Amino acid sequence: MSAEPTKRWPHSVYGTGEEPDPRFSLANERTFLAWIRTTLALLAGAAALDALDLPLPGTLQTVLAGLLALAGLLSAGQAWLGWTRTERAMRRSDPLPSPGLALPLVLVVAAVALALIAGSLLHG
């Protein structure tokens, strides 16, 4: 059964291939929502880091909050790109794509964690 690209958005996803098993599309949607929850948690962490008075130099605290906000942006991008790429692959019966922005996201979060630990040990 072929999809009707004029009725569903984005056309770049729904205008290709065949309709997959709904269970797979719903699982893909749950993964999208998990990335969105991760985005919200990272943004909340950035706001908290910016608002709290921690035993860190002010500039370091501001930079770390900015890095967490950047990680939130990467997470939101991964949510959308991952959903579209996976849905398109399922519709085409192609292999599923890897999460392209996951590694940069992990690196940013790890760098923030290490800086928080080091800053706390040095200035705490």
C-alpha cells in the first residue's frame, strides 16, 4: 500500500516507500519522545547550573551551563533527524541508521561532568 504524500507531513518521510507495521512507527515515535525528554532534562540542567551559586568560578559555571544548553540543542536535533531517518528507512526496508549526533552529545555531557567534578574539587 503506497502512502499519500499530500495528506501527511513531512512529505520527505511519508512520500516514500510503503507503510511499515504500525508497531515499528510507534516505537520510533517513543524513541523520538525519549530524545525530547533528554532535551528537556539538559535544558533544565543548564538553567539550574546558571541559577545556582556553586563553588565554581563564575565564568566556568556560565560556560558549563552554555554547554548543557548546546547538548540540549544537539539532543533536539537528534530527536528529529533520528525519527525522520528511521521512519524513512523502515518505509524503504533499508537498514536502520545510526544515531549520528549521539557521540557529540555524549562528549559534551562528559566534558561538562568532568569540569563540574574538577571545579568542585579545586574550588570546593
